[in-house]
Amino acid sequence: VMEAQIYIENHLQEKISIERLSASLAVGRRNFDRRFIKATGNTPIEYAQRVKIEAAKKAFETNRKTINEVMYDVGYSDMKAFREIFKRITGMSPLEYRGRYNKEAEA
């Protein structure tokens, strides 16, 4: 599971295939999911989403990139999906988050 976590964290921009990831670790998909959930509390897909959103949050807090730039940087190409997942995980939209936590935007 740790190998999978490291892979996900180091390949943010890629569309990660959980099937391929579990196969590369020589574990069946269902067994992989079960182990992953037990270790992290999230499915591999949820974990990947959370990692991407954490990276997006950090970007919003530390630089002046647009929401679109950050979205692409963390591997999303669909604004609607990015916004929905971001809001589900953080409780606010990317724009609200950036407005609240970006120190440079206030300066």
C-alpha cells in the first residue's frame, strides 16, 4: 500500500489506472482495494483525489496561478469535476478557498 501511495503522490498529473497499479504490485484489484482502504481509510481513487486536492490547496495558498492553471497542474482537465471534488473535500469552492487562504492575493 505504501508503494501505491508513493506512486500516486509522485504522479499527480497522470490519469492513474488503479487496475494497472494493482497489477504492477502483483495484487488483485479487489484485494488491493481492501488493503488500501484498511491502511488509509480511503479507496485508491479517493486517496488520489485527496492528494490532488491537497496539492491544489497548497498551490492556492502559495502562488498567484489561476484556478485553471492549478487544476491542470494537479491532473484535472474538467473544471466541473475539479470544482465538485474540491468542494466535497474542502467544503468550499476553489475560488472561495483561494480568497480565504492566499496571502499574496491580499497584499
